[in-house]
Amino acid sequence: MIVLTHIQVAEVLSHAIKEAPKECCGLIGGTTDRNMKSIYPKSIYPMRNVAATPLVTYEAAPEDLFAAQRAMRAGGEELIAIYHSHPRSKDPQPSETDVRLAYYPSAVYLIVGLGGEEPCMRAFRISERAGSWEAAEFEIVADSDQ
């Protein structure tokens, strides 16, 4: 289960809202508690979407991706989640493209839907190899609880 603070959720939602109607994208670095099987985000890395069709897909700018990976290594973090938005979706789910391009099977994929009155964030485990996805659990905790 991924455990996010209110501040971390707000940062992801803010990025999605700011980039709409384009899809936003970013990485989340942190640590995994193997015994309790919980994932604790530490840093949010917003990225620029340089996809040819940013209204319906995302592709992180390579320089942003490399900078985030370097920062994660320097901070002792691992890639724990990848987020992006579906600006017109009320109940976001991975698209066929999301599944086909899910190259990090250990990462949780967070998708923010902006098509309703309030943003909706959902978490998924996606297997590009199996061509499938399933909902993943996440919890939002007070900022001092993590």
C-alpha cells in the first residue's frame, strides 16, 4: 500500500490542474517497508509532458527524467510511483497506451481524473508484460504521520 500525505496529494493534484487540458506526468521517489509492505513517498518530481499528442498521452521530458533519477539516487530513494492525469476522466483507469508503456512493474501508477466536480486520484499496479492492470491500495495521512 502506498501511503501519501495531504501535502503530497495536493502537489500531484496541483500539477494535474495546472497542466490541463494536457496530461501531466511525474515520478515519486521514496522508500519501501518490505516487512509491512507499505510504500512511503518522500519526493515528488513533476515533469514536462513532451508527447506529440499531450491531450491524450504523456511522455516525460528526458532531461527531467534523468534529473529526477539522479536526485533519487543522491537522496537514497527508489522509484516507487509514476503519476499522470486523464484530464477528461471522472473515474480514471489505465488506458491501453498506459498498459502498453508501463515499463516499471514495481512502481505504483497514480492516475488523476479531472473530469468530475472534484479531482479523483486512483492507484494501480500495471503489468506491461501481462497486458493487464489492477487497482492498488493507497492511504492519505496527515502530514505529520509519515
